[in-house]
Amino acid sequence: MKRLIFFGVLLIITSCATEKLNFSPLSNNFYSDSKGSDSDRGVKKGFDINIKENVNASEISNLISTFPQFKNAALNEEITSLKYSLQNYLYAIDANNLSGKNRALKSFEKSYKKVQKLRQNLNKDDNDVLNRYLVRLKTNITVIEDSLKGN
């Protein structure tokens, strides 16, 4: 029951319309709460990536918000889980939380594999659309991970 309520709230939050596109993966309120003051940033050790200005993170955020709905309810539920994992991934990177990033990445991979199994029941057009989204997500995550490892 808690899971159903959680996904319901998550669906309502992600389906709300906005007047302009927000290319940032995080809102300003979350950023200021998790990051702390400007003087703390130099003290923290972690990722050397500015998630607010990263093109790949922005594209992931946009893909999350524009992900299509399908007729298969189980697939839609797993896509919701996948999107939640991606949001946690971006939040963890922004907060320099290595364990949170790894946990979100594993959750993403688990959901990704389930989506791959569930997409076999889709028609060709829906399958192609879903494939485009999944490829773009994986590509952007790979680029971010490579830039993190390169630091």
C-alpha cells in the first residue's frame, strides 16, 4: 500500500505541467539544502562535476520528464522506478554522495533489466520509442560516469 501511494505521489509530481522547461536536474531549493554554504564546498572531497551545468545531466532530467506512457501497466510501473532511480542518481552526484550514487546506479540497472524483459510485449513503434529513450539514458549515464572516473 505504501508503495502504491509513493508511486501515486511520484506520478503526480512528475506529471505536473510547467510554464517553461527546467534544464537543471535539480531545483534550487534542493541544491541549497544539500550543498550547504559556499564556504563548505572547498572543504568537501568528492566529485569534481557541476551537475547544474552538465549537459548530460540536463538531458537525463529532460528524458525523465518526457518519458512516454505505455499500455502495459507493469512496464509503466517499472519505468516509474527507473525514473526514480535516475533522480536519486543525479541528487547523489550533486550532494557528493558516492554510496548513494552507487546505490542509485544499481537500482537503475535492476530496473533497466526488468524494462528490457517487459518490452518484448510491445508493438514495434512503442518498442522503438522506448529503445530511443533507454539508449539516450544509458549514453548520458556512461558519459557522466566516465567524467567522474577521469577526475
